Amino acid sequence: MARSAIAPVEMWPRQIIRATVHFVRYCRRNPALAVGLVILLFLAGLGLVGRLIVNVDDSAPASVTPNLAPSLTHPFGTDGQGRDLFAALVIGLPLTLQVGFVAGAIGLGVGAVVGFVSGYVGGVLDAIVRVAVDSLLTVPALLILVTIASSIKGFISVNVIALVIASLAWMGPARTIRAQVLTLRGRGYVDIARFSGVGTVGVICRELLPNLLGYLASSFVAAVSTAVLASVGLSALGLGPQNVPTVEMMLYWAIFYGALASGAWWWWVFPGGLVLLLFLGLYFVTSGLDEVANPRRRLGT
């Protein structure tokens, strides 16, 4: 009887511990990935643990005294609308991450499908996709996003803004993944699979996709970073979701009410600091995953 490739249930804890030890050892050799993961875990933990140490109801307008500087009672101060900024950040940070991850996942998913099919099939389909993607990439993405977001301004929510950003987030991944597939489709193992009667979907899923998993992981983190940046840009123009306190909208209200002119520096420092920390975490993770996907960097050449 053939031996099962799946380990027995009682061996799972041992395998989990072994995989964890191996991952920790790899992070010691890849400090960029370790630093990025620590930053992202800290931000995720802030959104989870923060709910236990702060009254999230204070994130609603007119819930506390407005325009208070940071103190022991309000560590991040309060804004002009009477919201505790720490409570608002605890609520808003997961929403900001949601926008980035949803838009990044959809954009990369669509781009991966287009890139894999176009690069492997080639011919007329590849020519059409290449011309379409190259043409769309010449159009300023922010201008299109502003046009779309302004036309549906009354219906914008966190998921809607994520879909708006994802509508233009697939073109870059489609172009780069297509280029990667073009370099792989002539390899011997791909030819052997094709001559063995494996169909297009089978070759893509069994032969090409596993060889690009590291690159796709790096591309996903980069897509999330780009989506968050686009969300910050739209929200700074007042085109973000108005009914929830995302970190980006907090920056918009600081601009709208002239926080710097009134000396309310805390309106800017804490939301802006979290956005900066988020970008640093995503940058370090992208750099670390690039080392995983790039053999030359792993070899130090």
C-alpha cells in the first residue's frame, strides 16, 4: 500500500515546532524580513490589544472634550471633533490594513491570472494583453482613481475604496508576471509536462506557479504597500470612507481643520507616524521576500 504523503495528526505539533524553529533561524539570516514582520505584528497587535485598554466608543465624534493635548487620560490627545485619537487609531488601523490587503490581493490575483495566461499561451492573446497593459500603464493612475472615487463619493466604504484601488492594481503585476513566465515556459520541465499531455491550466498550476511563489509573495506585499499609498492619496483629497475613522481619513481631517495652523501637532504626528511605520514594515518584508525569490541575493552575488 502506498504511503500517505500527509503526516499523522499526532505528528503535527512536532512538525509545527520544527517549522517554527527553521523559520526563526532563517529570520536570523534575513534581518530585513524579521524587522518587517515584527513591525507588522506590532501594528496588528495594536489593533487587537488596543481594544482591551481603551474605550473604543471614544472614537465617535463628540464623545470626549475636543482639542486636548496628549496626556495620561488621552495618550494621543483628542481632535477637533471630540474623538480620542488613540481609540480612533485602534479602530482605524485594522481598516487601513483591510483596504491594503483586499486591494493588493485582488489586484495581484487578477494580474497573476492575466500574466500567467498571456505569457504561457503567447501569440495573438499575448500581443493583445501586452498592448492593453502598456497603454493603460501610461494613463496616470491617481487621476483615474480620483475620477472613479468622486463619481461614487456617496457610496464609498472601506470595501468599495479597496475595489476602486484594485481596479487599477492588476496592470503592474500582470506585466512583471508575464515577463517571468516568458523566461520559464521554455524550460525543459515545462516541455516535458506539455509533451506528456498536461493541459495549459495544469502546466501553469503544477510547473510555473510553484517556481514563482517567492516572487508572488514579494509582489503581494509590494501591492499592499501601493494600495495603502493610493488609499492615503484618495483620503487626503476627501474621497475616502467618511463614516469610519481610518488612519488616512484622520490625516484628511487634520488637513481640513488646519491642525498645523492651530498648533494641534498631535493630529498629524500619531496618524502619520503609524502610516510611516506601516510603510517601513511593508518595505522590509518586501526586501526580505525578494531575497527569498532572488537566488543571486541568497548567494550574496
